[in-house]
Amino acid sequence: MGKPAIAIILFILLADGAFAAEPVDFSRDVLPILSDNCLQCHGPDQKSREADLRLDEKDSTLRTKEPIVVPGQSGKSELFRRLITTDSDEVMPPADSPRKLTAQQIDVLKRWIDEGATWGKHWAFVAPKRPALPAVQKEDWVRNPIDRFVLARLQREKLSPSPMTRRETLIRRVTLDLTGLPPTPEEVAAFLADKSPGAYERVVDRLLKSSRFGERMVWDWLDAARYADTNGYQGDPTRTMYFWRDWVISALNGNMPFDQFTIEQLAGDLLANPSQDQLIATGFHRNHMINGEGGRIAEESRVDYVQDRVETTGTVWMGLTFNCCRCHDHKYDPFLQKEYYQISAYFNSVDETGRNDAGGLANPIIRLSSPKQKQQLQKLRTAEAEANKKRDEVIKQARTRLDDAKKVDADPQVVAAKKEAEAAKKKREGYERSFSRTMVMRDRAKPRDTFMLVRGAYNKYGDKVTHGVPATLPPLADGAPANRLALANWLVDPAHPLTARVTVNRFWQMFFGVGLVKTTENFGLQGDTPSHPQLLDWLATEFISPTVAQPSVKNSHADNAWNVKHMLRLIVTSATYRQSSIVKPALVERDPENRLLARGSRFRLPSWMIRDQALAASGLLVEKVGGPPVKGYQPTGIWEEATFGKIRYQQDKGEALYRRSLYQFWRRIVGPTIFFDVARRQTCEVKVARTNTPLHALVTLNDVTYVEAARALAQRILLTPDQSDAARIAEAFRRLTAREPKPLELAVFTGRLKTLREHYKNDPAAAKKLIAVGESKPDEELDATEVAAFTGITTIILNLDETITKE
């Protein structure tokens, strides 16, 4: 017997007593081991399955003839024997496989068998049930039910939560989280002065009611929806989809229930008498890239769009990797290729051809009109109808007077009436052409047949399929129609195990930097298990059916169901959220990723938020909500290089340069150059990487936006009368960090200011060059040397780790 086998057996013998206290759970403990090591060859994918064995199904594993597992008897179970054998021809995973089970994993499987091999579904495919609130020792720490689950886990781990963070840090944290902008010094001062109960909750309520809230929340949805202002691919023509973006902002600010938010985006056109806004909402599934390149086969493109919608729907609402089923059954999750195409049937009858047939847009398209435009259009239609009626009457009268048709056509009254009718028509058509257009969803009158596609190829038809959903998940409602509205209603059915979990997990990720399920995009067997399973289920059930009273955040549902602001308020008012992020070495060693939530999360702000923060603190920010995208500062030649000189970047002027980042024009083949670590907006992304390279600092130190913001902030503090250098530095510091600088920090800044003054006094040309950066004009009443010197200071403050980090 080899040494590895002896080690495994010794571990198992020693472990028998050590782990006896907690029974093995199939979903939590066993299935992840099987998924990582066995299911590629013994899983859902029939074509790659070996030995006709499927280890994720009870009937296959516990089959009567030659069972792989004998419940209660690991010694008689072929599965366990194959794991510990030293025979290289029989050991599993095979000897030449890179997959190897650890001794601890083998012990888990042994104990599971000996405990009776109790079966179960993958946790994410079972509808959440509201768990009982756990009892905890430190009741005074708990502010709402979230804290009970977090504290119970910490107590099991023999850890304590961190103390509440400083109030200055807390108001900055929550203001950035809920609005994407820093608090003003006045807002910070008011909060610090308010010692009454509920002061923090009142701040949260104010932020949730702000129009800035929707502008912050929309960013993550734009990433998920693959929103951009161009079509992508080599030509990358411009499109007009910003009406959909503005609809999302409005829906979020209005606290539209998430089930309605879902239905209107997936099937707003199928509602009874849909409004213009409900049609605009369906632009969610028109945000995909459109291929208009020469030589492209239209049907191939159309099929690409259908598949994109299937996979985006799977990721956004269910956290599933449906793309794995495009060509074959899923390797790990219990989803068949047939089921992928059953879902695709819901999107296969959109009235589209695959051609880029309207400039940067592709049908279906609607023309948009304001109430005033609708009134004017109705007047023009009435005038056209009256002109047509008059023309017909004149022709009728002429026919009674004249017996020759040629004479009728030449009759002056007839000619005049026809001209008048034609003029009315052209006037109406011209007015309609002036309306903006946007892409929407609309189905064909006659649905297309849907077929499985062999290896996903658009023109290789397999079996014909009908509309349907995966058998692993709950069935459609009885009598559900075969359309997108039925699919949308199925997704937001309270019995659906995934939608609420996946959504609240993204909320959690937004505030803590990582979700309770770390793999936000994958709730399947290859995804991570939740760090706090009961908390996730409590949040999901609370989202569907609220029980915690929060009168300040009601929505339009009578029972307050699917209330987004309710969930966000619960999270940010919890004691868990309010913890200090100061790190203790022992805690970092124990929990480097803060998965136990024993401290506040600390991570760099998204690059778009860093830009907005700089504009807000400097006073340059233009707070106008919605409208067409804008083209801010960008180095020359970027678009030209990416488009072989075909498209030139034309920078905007004036207030457009200072709009919030979400309004920046987004070209798919090369996004806004001022951003880093952002989604590419080519396909659905629900989690973006967070990296750390010198390139980031090069942007925040040198890009025109930041240099101009530093100068504007310098002017802002210089224009405050009767202040010392230290007071001015402290004001700039407060605007960006929300706290007062420490004496040592002030000493460093004032020392640096002295050096900068001397430098620019000796080089006035350099001072003038620095303060001339950007479109906004320097204040000529201020001394250029002073402005330049303070610009150096504000540049440092803008780039402090504390400034670009959510503490």
C-alpha cells in the first residue's frame, strides 16, 4: 500500500470522531466535491458521460443493479472503494487526471455514505424558506435581522464584530454607496451635530429620495444589460438607446417593484395597452451588439441575438451559465441543451431580420414623442384627414360635372385639393421623422418555429422544440401563454428559487465588494457556496415578502413586495454595514477576504465614482439627469486608431464635459479612456475585476478631468475669504475625505505648499500652463502662482488612498 493511501486511511480513522458533531449535508458538503472532481465525466452531459453513470442523480447512484453507493455502508460502496484504491487502473479520478481528492474530501464522502447517503438538490435550485432568526449573545449590537445571522456566525467562529466606524466615515460611506457622490461639508457637519436617535436613518432616507440614487444604482444594471451607445464590431455605428437608460434611472428613483421592473423590461410590449415607457423598457434586450459588417449572414446574426438574450436572462435573473448549453448538455448543472432552446423560443419570434436596417438601429423601432409632440401630431393627422376628405369630395363633385376622367384630373379644383392633401401628408410625415427613435421588442404576427441547433450553428437544425423552462426549476403557471410575458412572470414567481437570491446577492456585492455568494454570475454547482446561507435566504424571502416595517420606503405594491429600497435600507442601516474597516493583523490572517464580516469592507471606489467625486468636490459637476450621451475629455487619436481613421472623436463643449460619468458616450470597441476596471459592455457582466496597476494613478494624476478638477477645487478654497493656508487645506481635505486632517497631515501639506509656491514663483510660465488645463477658465482675479501651488495640494488630496477608497 502506497504512502498516500495510508495517509488517507489514517486521516479518515482520526476524523471519525472529530467531525461526528455535525452531519454531512449533501448540498453543502457532498455535491461541491462531486461537481469539482466527478461530474465532467459522470454528470448531466449525456454525450460526455462515461460508464452510464450520473453522480448528481439519486436513481443513477443508488441504482438497484450494481449500486455505486450503498447507504450506511461505505465499505460496500464502489464509490468509496474507487477513491481509496491503489490500483491505477481503477482509482477515481483516474491516475492521469489533474483532479485529486484530498483526504478530508474523501472523509466527507465516507461519512455521507455511512450516515445513510441522504440525497438532496443543489441548494440554489430549492426555493428559499424564511429561516428563524438565530439567538445571539450580544443583543445590544443587533440593529436589524441581518445582524443576527452575521453575529451568530461570528460567535461560532469565536470572533467579535468590529466597533462602529467613525460618524464622518459612515456618512461618506453611505453617501457614496447610495448616490455615487461624496457628502458635502455641510451635510457632514449637520450629521455630526445631530445626536438625536435616528439621525443616521434620516440621512439614509434623504439619500434614497435623491435623484442621485437612480444615477448611482443604474450603473450596475447598465453593465448587466450590456448597454452602450454603439453597435460594436468593426463598423461600430452609433445607436440611440439612452431613452432606455433614462427609463431605468426613473424606475429606480421611483422605487418600481422589482417584479414589475423585470416584467416591463422582458415583456412590456405584451402588456395590455402598453405605454410608451413600457415599450422603451423592452430595450433591455435590444442592448446587445448588432453586427452590420459586410458579408455577414443576416440569419446568423439574428440567431446570435436570440442566444445573447437567453444567456443574459440566465445570468441576470438566475445566476446561471446557460451559455454552456448552447452546444451540449451542461457539464455540471442539470440543464439540457434542449432546455436552452426551449427558453430561446421565447426570444425567437422577435420581429427582426438580423440586418442593420436603420442606420445604427435595427427593427423593431419606435418613434418617441412627448405629450406636447403627441398633441401637435394629432393636429397634423386631423388636418391631413380633413384635407383628404376635402379632396375626395372635390373629386366626387367634379365627376358629376365632367364626363371625362382626364378632365376630372385636370380640373383646377381637383388639382388644388390633391396638392393640399399631399402637403398635409408631407407635413405630418416630416414632423414624425423629427421624433427620436429607439429599439424595442415586438413579436411577429406568426411565431417562428424553434429548433435545437447542432453545436450551436445557426443553420444546422436538430429536433424541433416548444417554449419551456428547465425541469430542475419550478414549472410554468398552468395555462401560461407561449410568450415572453409568461417567462417574465415565471422568473418573478415567489416559488422561483433563484431570482430573489441572485438579486439580493448583487445588492450585497454593491455594498461589501463581494456577494454572499462570491460567484455572482454563477449560482450553479461550479459556483461558490454562500458564506452565510441562512442570511441569503432571509434576504431573499424578505425581498419577496417584507416583514420588517420601514414606512419611509414603501412601493406601489399593497404588500410592499419586491421593494428594492426596502432591501437597500435594511443593509445600510445594519450594524454589520456600520462596522469599522480598520484591520487587525490577527483577523486578516484568519479571514483575509472578510467573508465572515467581522469588519467593514474597504476597497477602492469604481473609477467612474472617483471621477464623479472629483467633479463634485471641485464644484464643476453639472447635475442634469438624463438625456443624450456626452463626449468628455479623451486623448487624441484613440477612436481613429480603433476605427482605421473612419470615426473621429469630437469632444463636447461646456457643461457636457462635467456631466456624471454614466452619461459618457460609450463606444463598444474602445470605451471611455478615463475609466479602468469597468465592464466592456459587449456582453452581460454582473461582476467586474478590481485590479491595481500604475496605469490607474497615471489617469488620476494626469488626465485633463482630474487636473482641471484639482485647479477648480483650489480656486474654490482660495475664494473663501479670510482663511489661513491650513484652513484652506483642511477645507479641501474635508470635501474629499469628510474628516478633519490630523496635525501631522496638515504639517506635511503646508510644507509642500511652501515648496510649490517657491517653484511656481520662480517659473510663472509653468504656473500659467498648469492652471490653463481644461475648458473652464481660470479665475483671473486670483494670483496664478497661488492657484498653481494650491492645485498641487488638491491634486495630492484627490489621489490620497483615503480619497479613492471607500473606508
